[in-house]
Amino acid sequence: MVFQLGPWGKVLVMAIGAGVVMITLIIVVCFVGPGCWGYEWIHREEEERRRRRRAEKTKEQIPTDSLKLVDYGYPWKRDPIPAYANYDTVSSTGSLIGRMPSHRDSTYSSMSEATDNRSLSTKSVTTEDSCSTDFSAPSGPAVLTMSLQFVSSDENGSGKLVIYIKDVKGLPPREYAGGLEPYLVLQVVRTTWPLHRRAGPPVHQLRTRTLRHSFNPFFDQTFVLDVKRSDLKEWSLKVTAYDQDKYCSATELCEVNLALRDIKGLTSAEDALSITCKLIKTNREVGDILFGVSYLPTAQRISISVIKANNLKYLDIVESIADFNPYVRVVQLNGSTGRSLKRKKTAFKIATESPEFNETLTFDLVPSQLETATFLVLLCSRDSDAATAAGDKRSRDKCLGRVALGGHVAGKRERDHWLSVMQSPRRVVSMWHTLK
């Protein structure tokens, strides 16, 4: 017996089928994957527990005077800032640094082979001025622990200078989120007599390995140099700490100079002399850049208008002005992890030390990202066509300096610029900044 439906029965069956399809779609859209409101509501407690664990593990500190949107009556205020990520220390190897001549053009004010690690018997010695044994102030200068030993090999005064680099404590943080990737560069230079703190070209240049995400890197590396006893009085050891930033060139953090003639007992001691030195923070300025920033809350878009740059010390990265082809690259970073989200750049100019760009770069930025957003403004130089023809894109981008912009960066002027943009939506706020 075949059951036949009437017209209204068929309509009812079709309606029921359509309802089932609609309910299935709603369940799929609202409850299945992350990002759906139903899924987020069901997993809200688990997400809260994860946030608390991240907050407990964090070791990075936000500046005490950092910007908090909750302090201002903005209509786009959102959740508090997430905790910065915590990283373990992993070692890696890097390459030698390039030539870094000193050149100043003020218009505006605004390696040597390493041996295997070896154990050294040590006794303490402290040199004058820059050396100290104070480890108590975590907010103070970085402290380098190393040892020196002269091992005589014959009666004519020839021998070997053994340099052991143990560790560095308390390196200064980056201007923006993310852990350091530090390494040390050791330069042995010959000085004049009397010592006027003038150094010639390096006699030797050494470099440690790079350690990832560490403010207190433990290097444990030994270097051995051939030297005559008489030359030690004319040698000075310069140790510079660098941060291998993947978004731009290596950044100088701090340095110390040791005149070997000031280290008492270096040539006569049978044991290695343990030295503890305070590193002086480096303030490297390579020019000035002018750009404006504006935020449109309705379009959820931020615009960075790159206007011009002046007083660029281009000889730090190129041989002559003919090789200097500047352009500006802006990198949008995730404020909590320090990872790149988007990159944009201007057109490059040819052989000029005072380029004018007059270009605007726009980035999508929802209101909930305003508190943690960070932008890096990098001034780079495009290399000659030889590097381009070889297909090596990295070699043609030499970064001269950078400016970090955001509510939680280290520079006060950069934070104030960001705050001014927040306080005046839809208006372009322009300001000069110093490239570092």
C-alpha cells in the first residue's frame, strides 16, 4: 500500500527538511570551530585558565609608564593586554659582522679562530673605572664575566693570549616585544702611547655564537690569540653586545673597553685572571625621519605617512653615496608575541642622503588590537643590481636604523606619538623621530 501525500503534506515535509538544514547550518557555524561565539562560550573557562598560565610564566616587564587605553575614555576600549610570551634559551650560530666605520654628518639635532672550551683556574682581578663586582641592581648596567691569561711559549716573549667569555647578566631589553638574540663581538685594537683612547683598525676580531631569547646569555667560549709579551701593553680589548634582530640589522646594546696594560699581573700570573666588567649602554643614532600617523575607527585602519628623512649616516652600511638607495619599510607586529603580521614599503630613492618619500602605507587594525599593536619603521637601502641578479633578496636589504612605535615600546617620544594618535582619531599626527 503506497501512502500518498496531499499538497499540504508535501509542503509540510519540505518545510521540515528546510528546518533541519537550517538548524544543521546554525550548529556548524556557531558551535563547531574556534572563532564561533558558541564555541567560545563553551570553552571560555578553558581559555581563561590558559591566559592565567601565560600570565604566570611571563618574565618580561612592561614599562611602568606604558600606555593603557583603559585610562582613557575611548569608545573602542577592549580587553586588557595579554601577557608576553616566555621563551627558553636555545643556542645557534651566526656570521661575522660587517664593517662598521664611524661617520657623522650632523645637520639636525633631534674574527681568528676559537679553540675548544677548556677549564681555566682563575683568580680575581678588577681593572680601573669600567670594572666592578656589583651584581645587585637588576635595573642597572649589564655585567660581563670573563677571564684573561697569557701563556708564554718561548724565552723571546712570544705566547698566546687566552680569552674566556663566560656570560653576561642583565642585557637591556628591546624597544618592543620579543626576547633578545644576543652575541658578543670582541675587537683587539692597537692603541697609542700615551693612551688617548684612540683606536686604530682591529688587529683581531672575534665573535661568540648567538643565543636565542635570553637576557642573561651564558656563552662559555674560549678564544686563543698569538701575541708577544711586549704587544700586550699596546692592546686594548673592546667587547660589544649585539642583538640579532631578524627585522633589521644587528643592534648595538652595550660595550666596554679594556686596556690590557691596566690589568695587573696579566703577563706574570700563572693562573687566568677573572674579570667582571660593567657594560656601558650604546646610544647609536643614524639619522632622523619624519612621518605622520592617523587612525580611522570606523574604517578600522591606521595610516602611516612617510614624509622624509635627514642626517642619514649611510657609510655605516654602504661604501659611498652612490650605493645608498634608501626606502622605508613598515612592519606590523603582534604585540604579545613580536611576530610579523604584515609588511609594506615605499619606493626607493637613488643615491641621496636626504630622501623625500611622501607615501602613505595603510594597515587594518581593529579596536581590540590598539593596546598591543606595535609598528617598526625601518630605513633600509636597496643594494646594487648585482645582488638582485643573483636572486639574493636578503643581501639587497641593508637596514640603517629603526623606530618602534606603539603604546608599550621603550622610547618615551614614540609612546607619546602613539598616545596622541589615540587621543585624536581621524587626524594625522606628524613627528620627527631619531633612527637607532
